[in-house]
Amino acid sequence: MTGAVYKVRQAAWAGAAASVLFVSVFVLEDVLSPRFNWLATAVSEHSFGPHGWIQISTFVVTGLLLLEFERGVARQFGRDGVKLGPRFLAILGWCILLSGPFVADPAPVAVYSREATWHGIVHGILGAIAFTLMPASCFVFYRRFQKDAQWRPLATWTLAACVVIVAAIVLLKIAQVGPLHGLAGLFQRMILVTFFGWTFAFGARLGRRRPAA
């Protein structure tokens, strides 16, 4: 195995590992925190309290793994002129990484309210960018996968992930302004599970196939 092939496969499995890590941690914290109403509460609120370092660290490690994944994706698809998708993944990685130290404000503090802290505002901005780029990344790679017979089997799942994420974002926004308020956490988790599920599938497939020369 050449050095280039090894680096791409290493990066691919970093993306898959990031997906498993992030989802596993917040699911375990949801289950093991009996007073935490995950249906209505954002994942970021696991960053509070004596065990908040777990979620904060998860943001940082997940972001680093996604940045490594982006480098492998760029190496694999860069020769085809696919630059926008890897750039989206890189920005996503940085947003998730920085969401750790810039801890969110507890609900119901709004991002731009007088009660908001500076780090809560930064966290909110980073989150908005990340959630916007999740479906955008899926759509960009869907168009690329359609053009390649080796990647076409993943194209349908990629488009489905894009549609589900967009629908969940709309429902999340509705929940945040009043109706369906008690389900805001559920809709956020739909976004995260769908995106990281797609990232896992992408990384696993990239790790199993021989990269372009």
C-alpha cells in the first residue's frame, strides 16, 4: 500500500470514527441523564455541569477527526475538480471543533438576547453555519456521486440524507419559535444522526476502495 493510499484510508476511517463518537456520546448522555429531557433540549446542553467536559471534549475530537477526513476526501476527489465539498467539510470540522470551548448558553436564552454570553453567541453562530453546511455538503457530493459508477450506489442515500436534514431543520425552526417547542431536541438529533450516518457511510466506503492515482 502506497503512502498516498494509506493516508486516504486513514482519513476515511477518521470520518467514520467521528460519526460513531459524536452520536454515541450524546445518546449515552441522553440515556444516562434521567433529568435531561432530550426531546426538548439541545445536545450542546450536555456541556453544562460537572460532566460537561465530556461533551466539550467530544466536540473538539470530532472536529479534529472531520478535518482529517476532509483531507482524505480532498485528496481523493481533488483531481476531479471537486473542491466545494471538501471545503464545506473543512468549515464544518472547524465549527464543531470550536463549538466545544465556546460553550452554549442554557435554554431559553436566545443567541442575541441581553442575557446571552459572548461564548454563547459564538456557539450559536458556529451551530448555524454547521447546520447550513450539512445538507449543502450532501447535495454537492450527491451531484458528484451521480457521475461516477463506483460512487453511484451512495448517491440515493446522499440525496435522501439531504432531504431529511432540510426537513428536520425546518421543523427545528418551527419548534424554536413556539409550535412543537417540546420536540426541538428531537429534531436537532434527527439532523445530527442523519448527517453523521451519511458521513459514516461515506467514510466507510472511501476506506474500502482504492483511491484515485
